[in-house]
Amino acid sequence: MPHHRPTRWKSARLLWASALLMACASGPHHSARKDLRLDTETVASVRHAAALSARITATTASRTAASSFIRHVPVLLTLLKSDNAVGELEERLVECARLAEHQVNARFFGDRPPTRQECGEEVEQDGCVKPITRAMQLGLQKHVVALQCAREVLEQQWPASFSIEQRYRFYPNAPFLETVSPEEEARLMAQGCTRELWRTLKPDLVLHVDHDPLKAVLTLDFKFPCPASNEPRWTPYGEHSAYAGKKQGDLYKEALGGRAMIISPRLGVTP
């Protein structure tokens, strides 16, 4: 990527040039002390600008080296025009995960995270008489916060279209992919333990190529391990699933193309 020198460095160069012109125009009646003072200030300005430029360059290099988006989805550099923009998008989405983790944990546990025992406690049952653990309950609430935050970030920084919690119906053997409307999803959910949602996917965030809802450059899922020391991971589909033997991330890539990655509070963005 082309490197643009910071504005302050350009200003320092102009200041240096101006100082040289002033020195040439000065007559013999100017004291040596005044010329020395001007030269010292100018040199100090140049040194400050050079140091600032070096820090900015180092920060940019560090962000680029640390960016999982740049390493794993280099096409984002083309879409977002610069490594700084890619790095900032990643940082802000990770901050959404950390914000959600902090807010929801604080609501229930004050200044501490839940313990392993608390995470495993059964708190209720869903409509299919399956137990809902505290980890699942906390995860759902953290998703609400994180996705609202992510919407604001993407509206500001993503140049194409994106989807949040869009449900898809996917037939791998066809292969065939279609979107499920919110109205259809609500109707199917109201039926209780329906198998109509059995062959569907619902990623958290899909960053589309142009405005095609069936094509992704990047698919992202927020994961909130409970306890926090657990590793974030893609959910494997069980033997009774339409996608038995596969993991979420692999299926996202198969259905939507592009890359699939996890965002978690502790580890940031991971494949």
C-alpha cells in the first residue's frame, strides 16, 4: 500500500525551509544568539515531527502485523482501501465483544466473571424441553449488545451491504442457498419444535460482496465462552442435524463463500 507521510511531517519540512529562507535574508545586524535560538527551535520541531512520524509508522506496522483480517482476508485491503481501515474495523468489532462481555457480566456478577460452576447451572428449559444453562443465557444477552454495537460500526465503516442474524436455508448436495425472511422465521419459530429450521444457518454477521445477499467476503460469529478461560470454537453439528459431521465455520464458507472467523472478548478475531 502507498505510504502517505503525516501532515505534521510536511509542516515540519515547511518550517525548516522557512527557517533557511529567513537565515539567508538576515543582515549582519542580527545577533548570533537570536539566530541560534531560531535554529534550535527549528531543529527541535523537525526532530519532534520525525519522532511522531516514526511512532505513527510503528503503530501502523504493529496494527498490520496483528490484524487477523489482513492475514486471513487480504481482499479487505482492496475493499477498504487501506490497512489502517481494515485494522480499525477489526479493532472496533472486537471492542463490541468486550463491551458486551463487560456489560452483561456486570449486570449479574458485579466486577467479576461467572465461575465454571455458575456457567453450567441450568436456569430454564426452552420450548423443546431442552435445558438452557446460564452460559447459554448469558451468551444470548451478550449477543444482543454485541450485534447492536456491530451494526453501528458496519454502518460507518463497511462500504458494501451486510446482514445481521440473517437466516439461510442451505442444501449442500444441490448446492442451493436461499434467505429465510424474518416473517417466515417468526412463523416457524412460533410452531415450537419444528424441523423446518433444521436445514438452516444463522451467522451473526455477513459482510457481502457488493450487494448480493447470497455471497460473503467474510462471515463472523461472536462467541462468549463461559467461563472466559474456555477457548472460543465453532459449534459442531450433531448426528441428528442436517449438517452432521460439519462445523459452523466450514458450513458458512461452503454456503456463502469467503472466509469465516470468530470474534471473542479474550482472543479477538480467530479463524
